[in-house]
Amino acid sequence: MRHNPEVLTEVKRRKLRARRLMMVAALVCALVALGLGAFELHAEGLNQFLYRAPGVGASK
């Protein structure tokens, strides 16, 4: 079965756009996580960040 080259080009274009979108989304998530970590380090200091009391931050 032969496919129309225009259809294949459109499929490739959509896949490339989806890949770019996912890369941007992953980058945004990583930057948010790094930003929050940097904020915590700045606000509390390295010792508070590394040496917490047992159970601090645990969910119920």
C-alpha cells in the first residue's frame, strides 16, 4: 500500500511539533523544580535543607 507523500509530510510535521512541545514542557517543569529548590535553599539555608528533623515534610 502506497501512501501519499503529502500525508507523510503532514504526519512527520505533527510528530516534530509534538516532540518540540514535550521538550518545552519538560524544560519548564525542570526549571520550576530548580527554581523552587533554589528558593528553599536561599530561604532556609543549606543546613536546614539537608538536616531536617525526622518526619518533617511527610504527608498524612
